[in-house]
Amino acid sequence: MLISALSFAFMGAMVKLAGDLPVIEKVFFRNMISLIVAFILIKKAGVPLFGLRKNQKYLLLRSLLGLGGVILYFIAISRLSLADSSMLNKLSPFFVTIFAWFFLKEKLLKLHIPILIIVFLASLLIIKPKFDLSVIPALSGFLSAIAAGAAYTTVRFLGNKEKPATIVFYFSFVSVVGLLPFLIFKFQMPSMNQWFYLLGTGLFAASGQMSLTYAYKLAPAVDIAVYNYTNVIFAAVIGYLIFNETSDLWSTIGIMIILSTSVFIYFYQRRIRVRMENMESSL
């Protein structure tokens, strides 16, 4: 999970370093490389490329939501500091909680409601709502978390119905095919340096996705999910070292509140799980 968090932080840096290339172009090459990696993994595992017929609408929904989330996240990265854009995107687990309760009928703890309110208010310190176009990058980061939360909820619904490699390949395939017409219409030839950064974007994204998949495969989500928030710390350090970025006071307060809340809910849920396991083992 730590490798995944670091990889995604470097991916964000590559997106910023790619400069003034269109966001669609950055997302296309990010997913093109992920498509190649996913294809190799699928062929190695011998699982279906596009999954079962009965799951097509859910795989397509996950892919479209994921694509929208990546586009919005890249817009945020291009205009915000790496730390701020990463923190807004990391709100996705809280939206997973809401969507899973509403659509999948998963249990919502009483503590979740005040936690969600606190996290939302803290996110406003980063977004700093204004009635002008300057709020668009921060709003994009927030909306990327909603789209990602919806996408992850769809993945949770698919559960054991499809292999992780199939889900990743389907998402990458839909992204590449869906963005190709826009890429052709508005292609901007990258410089040699920009080609290097586009390649880095895809490689770090693939590394982050694979590490994330293996992390959830090797350990329960409730035990390791909190480590994903180290991405914000990595992003802050990388942003400072490469771009000399520093978050303002209100953003820093918002980030600290969200991180603290995430750590608290992590230990709270873990304690409940351990208690339930002890009760079951004593029966």
C-alpha cells in the first residue's frame, strides 16, 4: 500500500511536469500504458478479457465513472498543489461509505454520520468556495472523489463476480477507446521531455494500481486502507521538492482534519472487527 501511495504521488508529479498538454491527452496515455500492463497480466492469468456477459453493464458503469474521476483529478492536479489535489481525491473512501449504504445496503455506523459531516466541512477549507471560475480546479478534485467513490462501490458490487485484472483491463480499454476520437481531434505533439513524462505517468499509474490490488489481496481492507493516505504526505514532499509548493494555512488545517479523522475511523473500525472476531471465536 505504501508503494502504491508513493507511485500515485509520482504519477501526479508526472502529470504536472507534462505541462500544457491537454488533459485528455494525459489521461489517454496514462490509460494506454495501464491497458498494456493489464493485458499482459490477463494473458498470464488466463482470465477473460471482458468478463461475463451478465456483468457488462456494471463493468461499463465502473469504467465510465473511473474515467470521469481520472479526468477530473488530472484537472485538479494541473492547477492545484499536489497535496491539495491528492487530499481532495482521497475523500473517495467516505463517498464509498455513502454509496455502499445507499445502493448496496451495507451497514452504516452511527459514528459515520458525524464523521462524514466533519470531512465535508474540512474539504471546504481546501476548496475555498468562490462564485467565480477560480474554484473549478478544487471543485474538480472534489468531484473526482465522488466519481472514484462511485466507481469503487461498483467494484465492490462486482466482488468475486469478476477478476481484478479483468476489471482493470475493461476500465483501461473503455478509457482508451472513448478518448481516442477526442485525442485525434485535439492532438498536441509532445516534446521529448513531455513524452518522457507521459510515459512516467502511465508507468507510475500502473505500478500504483498493481500494488493497490496486491495489497487488498494480501490483507483485509480495514487493516491497510489507512496507509493509502500516506499519498498525501508523499505528494506534499514531492510538490515541495520539485515545484516548491506549499499549502496555505486553511488547506493545511483541512488536510490535517481529514487525515486525523481517517486515522480515527480506521482504528475504530479495526477495534470493532477484532471484537467481533473474538466473540465469534468464543462461541
